[in-house]
Amino acid sequence: MSSGSKIQAEKKEGVLRIVICLLGNGLQEKKTNHAVSNALSFVVVRNPWDRLRSAYVDKISRGKQMPKHMQADKMNRIVTFTEFVAYVEEYPDENIHWQPVSSRCLTIPSVDGKTMFRYDHIIKIEEGLSEQLFNVFGMAGISSSIFTGNYSILHQNVKSNVTGIPNELITFYLNAANDTNSSVSNLIERVRRIYQDDIEQFGYSFPS
């Protein structure tokens, strides 16, 4: 391998390390922890109320995915958002699409008070995912052109699913509550409790 190729390979390996949590591999294994601890690190976060809305709209309501403990009794109809929230309350860590970042990426101390990872950068999707990722790549000495294809797809997918407009998020929760004769304030509060650590750590709130 030439010196130029070796440098490119090292750069790509570095990026693979710093995007481990973004790609959903988590930080549970010791080998992963060791690799990440030696690289520039970041974690990508999102407003939990919007994130859960997106998981429901994209995965559940379209029938792409059925939570495994719902499969037996909900196969012949669309699960409501209120039912989905109740499910996530009971199984918050079942699926990466709704698992709290705090437990998925170890952003707070675990029950034993020891396991925690301190990220160099917190990237909020709402503040421009691609731009922030490319800035992090630049800090690591990595040209964003290496990943232009993959991240243009990622940016397009994320952009299409992020509400970004407070009124739209409010309307979604109002409609979801009305569909099941529920209290919208109660529905919002239930989601807050699920993602309390994420909300407090990353400074999110439900739009008013």
C-alpha cells in the first residue's frame, strides 16, 4: 500500500470510529469503547417529541415495522400514535429508532454510576446535520468529499423526516390525541417522561 493510500485508509477508519453511534452500533462492547475513546467523537441528537413522531410515521403507521410485542393483537389494523407511546413507555430500549440517546449512546452514567461516554461534539439535527458533520470531519482532517454520496442520502432522508416547524409538531400531537379522545398535554408529558434524560441533557422542549 502506498503512503497516500495508507493515509486515506487511516482517515476512513477514523471516520468509522467517530460515527459509530450515528450508525447505530452503540458503545456497549469494550472493543468499541476503546476505539471511540481514541478518536474525535460526536453524537447526533434530535428533539425527542419529533423523533418519536418520525418513528411512528415512517415505521409504524406505514406498516414497515411492527413492534414485536404488538404483533399478535394489532396485525389487522394501524396502531395509533397513543398506543405506540404506551408501547415505548414499556419497551423504551427495544428498537434503535426510539431508544433514548442517553441509554443508546451512554451520554449519562449507567445504573452502576460508572459507564458514561463524554462526546467532543453534540450535533442537533435541527441545526443542520450535514453542515455540522462536515465541520467535525474537517476537525479530524478528513475531506467531506470522501463521504459526499453517503451523507447526501443521509441528509435527504433526515431532512424529509424532521418536522422543523413547531406548528406541524403541535398539530400532529393534537390530532393524535383527538383520534383517541386523549389529553394532548398528557400525551406530551408521557413522551417527556420517556426521554427525560435526553430532554434535560440536550436542552429540548415541546414547542409552545
